[in-house]
Amino acid sequence: MACLMIAQTPAPLPKAICFGYPLSILIALVLLLAACATPPSLPTPEIPAAPALQPLPGPLAQPTLAPLMRRVMPAVVDIQVESRTLREAHPFLDDPEFRRFLERMGLPLPKIETLQRRLSYGAGVIVDSARGYVITNDHLLKDAARIEVRLKDQRRLPAQRIGADPRSDIALLQIPPVDVQPLPLGDSDRLQVGDFVIAIGNPFGLGQTATLGIVSAIGSRSLGDQPLGELIQTDASINPGNSGGPLINLHGEVVGINTALIGPAGGNVGIGFAVPSNRVRRALTALSH
């Protein structure tokens, strides 16, 4: 620019020209900055509205045995057995030194009741509600002095032992008639290894409990040299208190009566046994006539 050049010394320019030239540039710069500070208005893009949330459908369908349990549980009963057994004599009472000690001290010989009361718990299944017939295990009723049956609705009823078949470990009880749909006996000969089964009982006196498993084996079973006879082996959890309860299929038919288990300290390790329903049917026919 003329005002800044110093290569030579020309004649001075008029002040208006000298000062007007940079002033115009300043004005242009101000206008340029103003234009940059106010961006052109752009059209606002239209944002589509979010779709309205739709309610989820009803509960997702899932496999459940609840309807089957609601149908069969009323026919399964808890059984409490009160028995009287002979109490073993205390070894001190047979010790002559102990007896002489009591005599020297002038103490009487203690009296110990010869009978002791014991409570046992198990389960059963109503097979004839009009006559009040309940099937259970024979070993559960050993030395029974009083038998009480508790229904699903918590009613407690006295029960009477009609008879038993020790070979199949099946016993028949009778209670007053009840308005309960009895469970039918299925055909245990149609069972196959791998069929689903449900064991229902009263483990450890806790009340009605259902466990699911499969048929593990069918036929004559033995434990060491002790034959167990024709039994259904299952991994459905069977514990003390399950004795006499039903083993049912997924149609709600009784295919067995739970009777035994193998496990350390009496606990379940997935090896339980049930008397096949066809053996139960033969025993029931003999006992009810």
C-alpha cells in the first residue's frame, strides 16, 4: 500500500486518501465479522415422533406342571403314625455294682417306662373317596397305635388299617368318606426308561411336596445279596417321609407307590424306588374284598 511503502520517499499524499483507504478496509472487516457472527437461518429438520409404546402381550407361555399339581394334590394325604415300642433296658439297671451302690445310699431303683412313644411320617393316596380307601406303605404302619391322615385342606381324620400285603409293602387304610377326586391307577407295564414321573410325599414331615424326575430303571432290583423285587427306580427325589406317596405320570395316573431309597445317612442321592402300580392293583384287589 502507498502509505506503508518505504523503499523510496515519494511526495506525501493527501490525508483524506491516506486515512480513507484503511478506514474502508476496517469497515469491510467489521461487516464481514458481523456476517460471520449471524449464520444464515437454516430450515429446522423435522424429527419424526417416537412411536407410542404398545403394551406387552400377556404372560409368555412357559411349560409348567401347576395345573396337573392342582388336580392331583387333593388326593394325596400326609400320614402321621404314633407307635408304642418296647424301650431297651438301661445297662446300669443290670449292673450289680450300680444296684449295690443305690442300696448303700438308700436310693430306690429308678423306674423306667417299658414302652416308648414314637411318631413316624409318611404319605398316602386316596383311590376310593366314597369308601375312604387310602393306599400307603405297610412298613410305615409297623407297631401303629394311632394313625392320623391330613388332607390337602388341613383336615385331620382318623384312619384304620384294613389290611396289608407285606410282600409288596402295600397297606390299605380307611378314613371317613371325603369329597375328593381319587387318583386312578395307571399301567406300570407301559413305563419306559426316560419317562417323566413326579413323586409326591411328606418328606421329613414338611407336608405335601412334589419332585420331578425320570424313570431310571424298571424290573427286579437288588441291593447286594438282598432282592428288592420288581420295582421302579427313579431319580425323582424321595426322602424319609415320602413312603406311601404316589409316583405319577404326566397324565395324573399313579404308576407307583414310593417305598424306598438308597443313600448315605438316609438322604437322597437320586436312587429311589416305587412299587409298580400293577402290583399295587393286585394287592388292592385282594385287600378290599
